[in-house]
Amino acid sequence: MSAETTPRNTALIDPATKGNQIDSGKAADIRPLKPEDIDSLALLTQELLAFYGLPARNQRSYMAHIMTSELFERDNNLKVLVAETTAGLQGFIAYTEVFALASCQRSFFIQDLFVTRRARASGVGAGLMAELVRQAEECGVEQIDWTADPWNEKATAFYEKLGPLLKSDKILYRLAGSSLRRSMQEQKL
């Protein structure tokens, strides 16, 4: 599916999807996150954590409070698109725009793309990606990057359908939590 063939802000839900069906034949509205969506986004992020087998470290109300502060009250580069049906929010894509000095081009980096279990294979993920591609074209962004877990075969299959260039020559590094604090102390940063 390309941005040209997808109606703006709309992802078609495939009525042939048995079992995972949401509002058969109706569209999911793909749009920017609004402040009134925060509680639903917090619920989606808890489902995302559960998918990865991670505990939610905070209650949903606290997550919603922090999300509101970070996304709507502070200057933040993170943008969030949501997919909404009559059943509520069914997914989101969170991304940032970055500027690469060496290539002198802007790109989007996807932090998370998540679709609820019951909405998977319904076109919601494709709709979110199509809207991101449309926005990239509109903004003059020439590249979209993201990571995927190698064990997540369904996500990998979804991404392969999009036709991305697999960049296996890069290694992702992360300093977080105690390793970040230890590194800062050792380096006296």
C-alpha cells in the first residue's frame, strides 16, 4: 500500500479478517494524538509492554499524567499518530524527525509502531505507515528508519511487505538505567 493509493487519514479495515475483525468494513481514522486520547494511549502502551513481557512500572493514570506533560506541555520532538475506530484507539505510531549532518537530510525515526492484538492484520498498521509516508513526502523527509526485534516474525513480515532496505550493517547500542548511571560515574560525565 502506498501513500498515493490510501485515502488521506484513512486505513481500510479488511472485512475478510475473521477473529481479529474490528467493525467490519469500517475505516480507522489515522490522525495526530489529541490531549483527550492520553488515557487510551496509556492503555495501549501498557498492552505494548505486556506484548514484550515487561511489567508496567507505573499505573496507567500516572503514565497518562507524564505523557500529557511530555507531549503537550513541553517542547518535544516526539510526534504520535493514532488509529481510531468506533471501538476506540486501536494503534499508534510514535516517531521523531531528525537531521543527519553527514547527508544533510531530514528523516523520521519510528520509536514505536503498535496495534492492539484484536486489530492486527486489519489494515491499521498499514494505515499508520501510509500516513507517516504521506507526512514524510509533505515535509520533504527523504528517509524513514526503525528497528524491529528479530524474534517478532509477524512484525518482520509486515515490514517486508513495505519493501524497506534492511540495514543489517548497524548495531544498536543503548545505555539505560543502572548501566547509564554507572557509565556516567565512570566517565565522570
